[in-house]
Amino acid sequence: MDYPKIKSVKAIPDYKLRVVFLSGDVKIYDCKPLFEKDAFYPLKNEGFFRTVKVDIGGYGIIWDDEIDLSESELWINGYVDISSVAEPGTEYKAK
């Protein structure tokens, strides 16, 4: 299956990423579960975590030559950013 390429990524509070795909979809990806894997341990450093950027071609995101995530991982395991789909003037409140 082809997944939409990534247009932009932004680190947001609580070790989450706001990922905008070329399709216009916006998803939030929680990176905290990755901390259980040794390869992703450096992401616990908030300064390093915020250096995330889109890989060339939009096929994933990268922090350095060793730490990256694919567009499919972000698409499948990210959740829809409710603020990007809410009607203008409406406010989403968690229960």
C-alpha cells in the first residue's frame, strides 16, 4: 500500500509529533512508546527530540543518521489531530 508522503513535522509537548501529509491529513504521533527500544533512547533528550525534520522526498522523518521513522509508521500509528478537522468556532474538550 502507498502511504501519503510527509509535508512537515513539528515536535509538540509530551514527546509527540504533529505530522502533516501531502494529502492534507494531519496526525499526532506519540513517541513515548519508542523509548522502550534502545535505538530510540536518545529521543528522551527534549532538545534533541525537537530537531526532527522531514527526510528528503517525504518518505519519513529523521533526527540523525541513525534515528528515523517511516511515513507508514506515522500514518498507521498516528491519530487524527482533532483540531485540524473541527469546524471553525468549535472547541474540542476532552472528557
